[in-house]
Amino acid sequence: MTLGQITVYSEEIVTVPEAARQLSRPKMTLYRWIKKQQLVAIELGGVLFIPITEIARLKAKAKG
């Protein structure tokens, strides 16, 4: 069986601490959101990354 290939460009994802900085939230808040599946995260090599589209979604939601 062959698994499909996924391409992720580094400019499309950021680390949780960087996402927290951009959202002006504590990083632990983002980890809680990830655990509750309120925030999409990608795990690569044991490190969680947040797509920049998720950051944009949360910023738009905050503006309401």
C-alpha cells in the first residue's frame, strides 16, 4: 500500500508560540484549544504547527 504525499510549505504554518504571539494569547490557551479541537494543528516530527489560515480565522472571529 502506498500512502499519498502531502506538501506543506513553511510559510503556511507557524509554531504554537508564534501563533500565540500573533493572536496575543498565552500559548497554553492555544494548546487547550487544540486539545478541545477548537483549533486545527499539524504535528510534524513531534512539533505542533498552526496553519496561517487558522490564525486568520481566529482574528476574523475576534473582530466579529
